[in-house]
Amino acid sequence: MLQLKPNCECCNKALPANSTEAMICSYECTFCRDCVEKELRNVCPNCGGSFEARPIHPLKVC
């Protein structure tokens, strides 16, 4: 199961489970889209990997 971290590891922006702004690397390091594009240039500072959009997890399950 994917660990959904609630905040960007760079700027601490809130990234709720349904956020389209959350980006993760293969080790689930979590950053907001702005930090990934502007600060990190799509390279994870923890593992050196690239980022993909984090899957959206609905807040309410039917």
C-alpha cells in the first residue's frame, strides 16, 4: 500500500489524499508540483530518482 505523506518535504505545503499537486519518487518521497519543477528540477534530493504524479486517493470510499 502506498504511503500518502500529508506534506511537501521541501516547503511543507499540505498535500491531502485527493491532491493533484502531489509528486512522488519510487521510494515515495513526496513533494509538491511547484517544488519538483522549480526547486528540484525533477530530481529527488533523497534518492536521485525522478518524479511521477501521486495517485489520487478518494476521501470518501463508497
